[in-house]
Amino acid sequence: MAIANNTVSIVITGPIAKEINDEYDLNPKKVAAILDIFSCIVQGILPYGAQVLLILSFANGKLDFFDLISNAWYHLFLLIFTLLAIYSSYWDKWVNKFLKV
């Protein structure tokens, strides 16, 4: 059984996410998905994350962290589209509230 850093971070921050979910009456599935997505984003940009260490070990010193992170478009796009999804749902709620749709 393998446990990566993002699994540990989800287990540790899960109760905090549950409190936020209960306080603001959010969809638990969306909160869990956002928690998982952000844990993957953070682990992918940390220089000691499991994915980064694995890729750098395969490169045998021909690649350093800054070369890798400058070409890591996946994490950037994942962050942008996740933030858009989060704020577009709040935007929809705000518009519906004030337009009484």
C-alpha cells in the first residue's frame, strides 16, 4: 500500500473541509473534489512531491526542478479551470439570487 503526500494532506484537512462544508451548506461531493484537485496541484509543484522526485530520478541529473516546473502545464491548467469552476458556480448563485430566476 502506497500513501503519497496528497493522501496525507486530504486525511489531515478533511475535518476542516467538513466544517466549511457544513457552515456554508456546500455540496459535499464538490468539496471533496476540490480538496483532491488542490492536493494534486500542490504536490505537483512541490520540489519534494512524489511525482517530481520520480521524474527527476528517471532523468539521472539531466533535468532539474526548475526545468521541470517550467514545462508543467498540467498543474497550471488544472488550477485555472478549477478556479473558474469554483467561481462560476458562485457567480450563478449570485445572479440567480438578485435576478430572482
